[in-house]
Amino acid sequence: MSQLREVTDNIREFVRIVGAMVLFLLRILGQVPRLVMRPVLVIEQIYNTGALSLVIIMTCGLFIGMVIGLQFYDILARFGSEEAVGVGAALGLLKELGPVVTALLFAGRAGTALASEIGLMRATDQISAMEIMAVDPIYRVVAPRFIGGVIAMPLLAAIFIGIGLFGTQLIAVQQLGVEANSFWSQMRGSVHIDDVSDGIIKSCVFGVACSLIAVYEGYTAIPTAEGVGRATTRTVVTSAVLILILDYMLTAVML
Amino acid sequence: MARSNLVDMQAEPLPAATGTLVEIKDVHYEVGGRAIFSGLNLSIPRGRITAIMGPSGTGKTTLMRLITGQIKPTRGQVLFDGINVSTLKLGDLYKLRMRMGMLFQNGALLTDRNVFENVAFPLREHTKLPNELIRHIVLTKLQAVGLRGAAGLEVPELSGGMARRVALARAMATDPELLIYDEPFTGLDPISMGMIVRLVRQMNYALGITSIVVSHDVEELSILADMSYIIASGKVVASGSFVELKDHPSEIVNQFMNGLADGPVAFHYPAPDYFEQLLSRKA
């Protein structure tokens, strides 16, 4: 009986959190018209979440691209189709690895930064001070960070995919001797606009999910050192799990 | 600041009070089933410095949050200039808060901007004033708190006293009618404390505003406040001038004003029998 109650309590808590996040998202979206009048607030946050994540995104993109080059070459060489490395890398990066790995890195780098920054602002009364100064913290703090994250995420994914393809080309063409023309022409011939749009849609959805979780966790963090730490951890864990679940759902719909 | 100077300051003639700015009427407030206030009544006279005192945990800061509309009472009314704060919609509440300023215990300065930008923040958010005019206003406010020279400093470079003075300049930036000070003396050295006492008094009478000072520093409040309320057990247990409170017959007021370790506010938190607990294995 107590186990049943525990299960129902957990379900109720889950529904409560989902409901609270939806309401929080609506409050954020309600501030968009005001933010259009002050784009500098969003641009600042695109820099914080996007530009400051570039190094980690580019480094990881390069190495993942190089690993793809090695693995695909090894597999395709068994069938005498080494020239198809470019196609495999492009489709893999565009449809799966680009959006997913970028989102996981985004959650780890930018998501934690957002959650801890907002959580610390609450713990040090900066959010309360804004409320007393008649400045809505949803408008001034939360919404610009959320929208900045949503815009930055697809841009980072595009950079990740570009650098990843460069890494694959570096290994397959420069090191393993795949013919350059075949590598690029097969890629151009087999990658369609639908494949690109799949990647864009996925990275936009992941951007919304990661940014919303980060700002929600930060804003609702218990205003103590432990509370902010927990919010930061929850941001990474929840984002990572949600990205993989959403990835499956989106893939199932898109195929 | 020498105590004699502060006493002289208190002797300055007061402008006449003109009615009540804040009125708390039969306010009840509960958190998790625990009553913080049960029928609280008090009035804050316009143009005066009013002290809210009481032992720790009696809800002094909660009262400030009720006045600023950050929380709503379970029952009763919180009136600011006749407007019921607890029934306002968010937009109207923000409009009302434009008439208030608050000094937080830790200053609550925005750590991603320097001293100048902290003071400029409410002006940039609420006005479309040109940068040159904002610069003049900010420098005037910083001059008033003696920190014009610190305009370029970052927040982590400030001492506790400086942070509170910057926060005071920021609270004053939009010329509010009511200034609320939450524990403004906590953790300050005597010099910084003297500066804050002087600033609160000067700001109040030079600008004709109303001030509420929440604190348990009896000595400083005795110099600063025109009238005081002592809150305990969810109600006002005494009110009046410092002299009236000193001679108050209530035991709890006597314990608080004279800093007695034991009395109606017990030294020991409620606990089971000491001997039995030592013998048992429970914590």
C-alpha cells in the first residue's frame, strides 16, 4: 500500500513540475514582445551561452568527426565503399550526432552556468532586489537567457557539424587516402534538404528543452549553497535524459 | 561617528508628520501551518523613521515582504497610502513599488555590474533619460552616500558597509516615498554603523521620505527612530518612543530592551527532558 502511495506521489510530483514548467514557459514567452524592443539583452546572452561555448563545441566536433572518419573507413572498407565515408559522416552528424552531442555539451556548459547564475542571484537577494525595484526578473533575467539559449543552440550545432565534417575529411581524405572528389560529390548527392531540416528541428527543440530546464531550475532553486548545487546537478541530469527521450521521439516522427 | 554627534542629530527639530503612509490591519500570516502573525496591527507615520524591533524569528523581515507585496497575508489588510497591496495585480504592484525602495541586509547588489551601473540600473529600466542625465543623477546619489570616488569599483571590491551605502544610493535613485531598511547594521564596524545611521537620518529628513528600519540593534535604533514597534508572538507587544519602551511594564519588552538572556523568550529551545534524552539512544 505504501509503495502504491509512493508511486502516486511521484506521479503527482512529476505532473506538478511539468505543469509549473509550462506555466513558467508561458510567462517567459509573454515577455518576448518587450524583449524585441531591447534586443541587446538577448544578444548579450547569445554571447554568454553561445560564443563562450564555442571552444568546447569546436574541440568536441573535431574529435568526433575524426573518430567517425576512422570508424566509417574501417567498416566501409570491408565492402569496398570507402568513398561513402563522407555520406555516412554527413548524415550521421546532421541527423543525430550534431544536434544530440551539441545539446549534451550545451547542457553541461551553458545550462549549468545559467542555472547556477540565476540560483545565486536568488540566494543573494538580487532577484528580490529587482522585484522591489519594480523590475520583473522574468523579463530582465530569465527571458533573455532563455531566448539567447534557444537561438545559440542551433548555431552551435551547425558549427559542430561543420567542424565535425572537417575532422572526418582530415582523417578519411588527408590521412587514409580516400579520393577527395568522391568524398565531397557523394556527400552532395546523397544529403537532401530534409536531412538538414531534421537536424535544424532537433537542435531547436533541444535548445528550448535545455534552456527551459536551466532557467527553471535556477529560478526555483532553494536559496542556499546546497540548493544551487542541486539545481545545477538537476539541470545536467534532466537535460541529458530529456534530450535522449526527445531524440527518439523526433526520430520516430521524422523517419 | 561619536555617539554625542548622533544624539545631537536626534535633537534636530522634526518636520510635522502628515498622516499614515503604511497601515497593517489585523494581519494573519502562516507558513506551513505555523502562525507568524496573528492579528498584527500597526501604522507607519508619513515623514518619520519607524523602527520595527523584536527577537530573532518573530517575522520582522516577513513584515517587510508583506509591505512590499512579495507575499500575501493569510488574512487582513496591508495598506500603502490607502491602497491594499495584497489585492493588486502584478502590473499594478510593480507600479506601486516604484514608490518604494528597500535596503537589503547584504546590499543585494547586482554582481555582474559595477557600482555606477548598479545605481543606474533602476533609472535605465524605468526611464528613457539620456546617458548624460543618468550620469549626473548617479554621481549625485553616490556623492550623497560618500562613494562618488568608488563609482568604477566592482561589487566584490566593496566592504560590507560600502555595499550597503551603494545599495542605499540605488534605492534612492528613483526618489521613492518609502525606504525600508532590513537589518542595516548587521555585521558592520562602529564607523560604518555610524555612517549608515547618519545617512538614514539625513536621507529621511532632507528628502522628506518615510523610513522603516527593521533591526534588533536597540542602541542604534534608540538614536535613530522617532517611534518603535516591538513584535513578539505574532503581535505588536509594545509601541512608542524609545523612552516609553524602556519603562514598559511588559516582561518581554523588558527582556528585549535590556538584552536579558532568559525570560519570556526562553534561552532553551523546547526540548524533551534532558536526563531522559541523555539516557535514550535517540538524537
